[in-house]
Amino acid sequence: MEQTLRITNVLADPTRYYIYQYIVNNHHGVSVQQIADSFEIHPNVARLHLSKLEDVDMLTSEARKTGKGGRPSRIYRLSDKVIQLHFPFRDYQLLSKIAIQTMMTLGDAGKKALYETGKSFGEELINQQLRIKSTSIDNLSFDEKVSMLKNAATIAGFSPEIMVDEDHNKIFFRIYNCPFKEVTSADPNTICTMHNFFLKGMFESLFENVELVEMDNMMANCVTCSYNASILA
């Protein structure tokens, strides 16, 4: 019980929670500088968050030589220890499945409501990031917006990969995991459309004029779902 309280206290900090989620979705170890760059925080702050997570055995770290002389850098990765938090069970996945199925029984009006819900979900993820950083869209550079997009997509469980062209007018967005895959059997086309609206909500919250085009889809036996986002003038 004491360890559970220690873990919940550590994860009570939103930034620390998102850092842990970022590491969960990162298949390799991360450095202090990588976390600092990804979350746009000072390296000392990033080191503090990582140390707190290591103190409760959620992470482990090792020194790694850089090959450039000087002090070795510290690499953090998930601990091999099983972290168990004992809270009342809440089957939100079942609830979402029932809610989606109910919306689809309402015909076109239900599907429209489902799509708008997906878009609102995407918008809220970006708004959460803005609140964490205590900033507004107007204060963000293009690169900062892309970074925020990746953070939000990582938190959503997408395991994203993002590439940007040199002119900053196209974003190639690829996801290796679909958080809605467990409910796609109900109606794959409808769920994928809702998913697209979800992504649209994220992109449109960050970029004033953007056109999102789906290129690949996991439901079509593709390895990933991928999209081209054109930033329009």
C-alpha cells in the first residue's frame, strides 16, 4: 500500500505522468536532453522528473559514454519490475464500445455525433498540452506545434512517427498503434472515420488551415495508418 501511494504521488504531477507515458511508448531508452527537448523544459527539470520516476522503481537508468569525452550521459528506460496500482476496476473500453454502438443505431445523426465527439477529443488533447505549458497557439513556432502534436499523439497511444518537409508546408504523420482497434469490429468504416476526425481535431487546433489526407490504413492490412497533412497558406 505504501508503494502504491508513493507511485500515485509521483504520477500526480501531469508533466511527470506524460513523461512516463512518453517513455512507455518509446521503444528505446531516453536521455535527459531528449525529454527536455520533447517537453520543452529545462534539462534540470527533466532530470528531476526522471529521478522521481526512478525513485519509485518505475524507471531504471545507466550511464552511457558519449564517445566525446566528459561525463557519461544517463539513459533512462522502463524498469523490469512490475508496477501494480490497485484501484477500483473501471472498464472504460467497454463503456466506449457500448456508447459507439448506441450512436451508430441512431443512423446518420448518430454517426455525425460520433465524428464530432472524435474531433472534440482530439482538440481537448491539444488544449491539455497548452495548459501544461501555460501558453497559447499564437506563441508557438511551427516546430513547437509539431512537437506538441507528437506529444499529444504519444499520450493518446498512437506510437507516432512524424516527418516534416524542409519548406514546413507538409507533415507526414504515421501511427503504429490505433487506440480504437478493439472497437473497430462494430463498423470498421465508421470507426476509422471517427478516428480521422480525431486526428483532424488535433491538427486543426494547431494549424489554422490544414488538409489531412489518409495514405495507408491498418484495416487494409497496412503496417501503419499514415497521413499527409498539407499546411495551406
